[in-house]
Amino acid sequence: MKLDKTDLKILEILQNNGRITNAELAQKIGISPPPALDRVRKLEKAGIIKKYAAIIDPQSVGIKMFAFVEVTLRIHGSRAVKDFLEAALKLEEVLECHHVTGDADFLLKIAVGNILIYEKLLLNKLLELPQIQHLKTLVVLSSPKIETAIAVNNNDESGSEKT
């Protein structure tokens, strides 16, 4: 789906306020409500808008520790990767899983209540994942920036910035 300026504006607005009414959205983008709703539905149907979610304060639900875990697999074939992913993606503590280049094969973002809970997770679950050769944990001390919105207006398809 080719995105025009109106689609990009819709995405920018919805990323910052997913609960905006259709009438408010239409007013902000300068079109009437029915075509605004049609555009949002097309973006949803195309998979560009994947879901709507509430962003909660982690500490308010007992999450006081985040860690990034670099995972190196023993074997790098497609079967080993599939086995690892099948097991790792089932862990509720894993917020993100990225297949990466460099020394590690995967980078996991983990959220837990505290270091003791992380230790249990490490010993009882992470080290038991299939094909693990090495894990390296990076504990988050602070997070000066956490952003969920993607800058949709800054890049064209070639990757060069628009001015």
C-alpha cells in the first residue's frame, strides 16, 4: 500500500493517541469523518496498523528490572533458529526478540520484578532454551528515552531523509 501525506499524518496522530475519536482525527487531518474512518480501516487491513495498546507504568505492576540478553546459539542452521525461537517466544518475560548481526545471534529484552526473579528466569528458563551456547546479560540502569512512536514522515523508500 502506497502511503500519502494524509495516511502518514493519520499514523503520526494515532501513534500518540490511539483513543482519538474519528471526528477529532478527521478534523486534525482536514477531511470529513467517513473518509477518515475508511483510511484508518485500510491501514488496519493492510497490516500497517498492527494493533492498539495502552502503555503502562512498569513499576505500577511490579516490573522494576529490565535487561537485554545477548544470545549466541551453538548451531546456526534454520532448524536451530526455529527451535530456539519456538521456546523463547513462549516466555512471558521476553518483551522483544531480535535476530541480530554481530557477536550474538539474538537480542532479548526482558522485564522482571527484580534481580532475584531474573536469576530464577536465567537458571530455570533461559539457560534451558534449545541450542544455547552463550548468554550475556546487560542490566538496564536507567532509560533516558523510551519511545513507541515511529517517525513516519522523516524517510522515503530510499532511506534518505526528506527535507
